[in-house]
Amino acid sequence: MEELVLMILRGLVIGVVISAPMGPVGIYCLQRTLDKGRLSGFYTGIGAAVSDLIYCLLTGFGLSFIEDFINNHRSPIQLIGSVVLIFFGIWLIRKKPDGSIAADADHGSPSREGDILKGFALTFSNPLILFLIIGLFAQFNFVIEGMKFYHYILGFVGIITGALGWWWLVTYFVDKLRGHFTQRTMKFINVVIGSVILIFAAVGIYSSTSAMLTARTLGRPPLATSMTLSFRVADTSMKGWKIQMPCEGGKELSITVCPVSEADPFGDSSVDALHILAEEYPGGQQLASVVVSKGVDAYRGKNAWRINQSGFQWSLFGGNREYNHILSFNSSLRPSAQPEIVPVRADGIVVSDFDVEKSSNLLSYVSPEEIFSTIKSLSPKPKEISGVYSLLDYEFDDTYARPGGLYRLAILPDEASEGFCIFYLEGAKINASIWSPGMIKGKLMPSPFANVFNVEWIDAEGSLMRSDIQAEFDPLALSLTIKFPYQSSSMRYRKE
């Protein structure tokens, strides 16, 4: 018995919360109450409540394909709903109040069917309310494993009761104020409310068309350059040097390295160090800055340097004995010409082992909506590897590697290489701020062996890894194992 009461109470609360936001249908319900009387406004609320109940039923009985369809077509649906709002807004602005307004009587006989239909259409034209319902169901534990069917029936009865109760109260209190309004006042209210609805529609049209235009631009994801630049520099002048990288659009990215002195941990002496600064020009926007004293030769000896760029991610490594990670930053600039190393204030730098490796075989970014839409459009075979994967387990040798996070990934076919692209979805722990859903995480390229792929992988710091990395797909277990032999590590993902 207690479970039944709780289920009804959950339904009542959900029904009220769904109806309470004063959106277009709420504003229209107020207008109908003031213009035509309480019954007309309440009938409008009934139409809205029926629409809400239908969406609750679709959500409660697990019709997830409805949710997926709305999620994958959010922008067109929002555009259609906004067009519906435009018609309502124009009709309301042009409408003239009928008859006289009295506080104690309704205006003639309200059009019951018409008001219900209008309230239903205005609410049903916005199926994005499904996501509010899903959140409420989760918040109030409305869908619980083991609950009986009649429990849910009572819950849905509670939802419609809560919604109708809300509209009854709203129309009751608004109706009490009707006597204070004249026809001129009602005309003004119609114009104001109609204009508000048109504003809702304009915002919806703008956001939906912008999203669709963006999606069209990303329909074929743009290729992003990747670059590995390695070189050695000996600064015999001790004045510093910079590497200048011309980029598209007449812009430039530069990294400046200058000797400095900094206090030791005890503050009683100084140690020689290098100040490293990354900037964008024109404008001199600072991207990253660091002072390094360990692992580098701040005198006249040579330091080896490596710059990795993949999409928006840049990383600098350097040292006099080994490559140490120095700094990382994000920049949308893409190199367009040969980089050049120049002294800061005087001659006296020696550059050697200068090597630039560029490629444009990695996709930079695809919206998560497009990723999931593409996955759903693919047939299970022969692209059975495509889908969303979660990390099942991993093995890492702490001497050579560390896990960057518990990644969740999406894998899609890449027609250009007849392989697959791996996209990041979530789970980054190291440098989590530079990773966003839809960014490229790697690439699977065909090998001579079935279900075995050569792998290009971007690590947590944005560095492109290619050293004999391989992946094996198990079609029976629907798992993908990625092996990093040089790091004595592996990760196994399972398809969701």
C-alpha cells in the first residue's frame, strides 16, 4: 500500500513540475482565461496535460527509439515547433477580444474541442520536453525495476491529475482578476503575449538553423593537419631564440626560449633555467609559459626539442639528455609554411637535425550528435566494429606509461583509408580540460590480417603515437584490444 501511495505522489509532483514552467502554452492559457473565461483556459490546460501524458507514456514504457529520433533530429524538430509558434503568435496579435469582460461569467460558450486541440498542439509541437521528463523520472525514481504494471498505471494517473490540478489552480486565480480588465487592456495583452510567443519562435528558429548549418559544415569532417617538428639548438649567444611557424590566414605561432635565473628551493642562490613562452600573432596572445631548470642545458650546450601538433592540441618536449614534457596548449592555428628558427637579439645559435613531418590524415572534430547518428545509420555488417566502446580492463607498466583516463570511445568507418576513426567521448583524467567529446583519439588502419589493425593514437598530452601500435577486434566478444609494445601496455574495450 505504501508503494502505491508513493507512486501516486511521485506522479502528482511530476505532473505539476512538467506543467509549471511558464512557456508558450502557459502564456496562451492565461490569455484564454482572461479573454474567454476560466473554462476556455482550463480546456487549453487539458490539451497541454494530455500532450504531456503521451510523452510520459512514451518515456515510461521504454520507447527509447523515440528519444533517439528526437535526439538525432533535434534541430529540425525545434524548427518545426518554432514555425507552429509563429502561427500562434500572429493569430493572437491579430485576434480581437470578443464581447465584454466580466468577472463573474464566462464569455459565451467556450469552444471546448478547439481549446483542447490548441493546447495539445502547442505543447506537442515541442517534443524536446521528453528530456525534461526523462530527468524527472530519474530524479523521482519513477521507473524502478520490479514495480508492478498497475503501479505505473497509478503513477501515470497521478501525473495527469497533477497537471490538471495545476491548470485548475492557475485558471482559478487568473479568472478572479478578469474584472479588472477592459477590451482595450485585453487587446494590449494579446499583442504582448503574441509578441512573447514570436520571440520564443525567433530564438528557436535561430538556434535550430544555426545547429543545422553547423551540422552541414561538419557533414564531412574537415581534415586537420598533424605535425611533428624535431630539432636541436645550441644558443652560444645566451640571448635566446624563437621558432616561428607561419599559419593559415596570415597568422603566426611562435615559441620563444630564453635563459633566465630563478631562486633555488631554499632561496639563498640561483640556478640557471630556460623561460619558454608560446604566443599567437598578430596580437601577442600568450598561450602557455613555463620556467624549466631540470633536464635542460641552460648554458651553451645543445638541447633537443620536439613539437607535436594534432588538430587543436600542441605539446612541447625537450631536454639535453632525453625528451621531457615541458608544456601543452590549445590553438586552432594550422601551420602553412616551413617553420624558421631565429635568434631573439643577436646571432649565435646553432641549429641541427631539423626535421618536419606533416600529415593530414586525422579528423579533428565531429559533433557527438553526428557520431551517434552515423553509428545508428550503419548496418551491423560488414562494419560490425563500428559503435561505442567502454574500457573493460587494461595493463600498464608504470615505468613506461600511465593511463590517461577511463576512456569511452566511438569508432566510425573512414572511407578514405578503408579503416576506422576513433573519437573521444568522455573519461579523460590527465589534461581533461583539453579533451572534449568528438575530438579524434586515434585511427585504425587495415593490416594483412583479418580483424587486426595498425593504430595511430593520440595520447593524453596530445602527442601522436605510431610506434608499432596494433589493435585486434574480437567479433565474438565484441571487444577491441589495443597494444602498445614500446610502453609494455594494453587496453581492452568492449562494445556497448
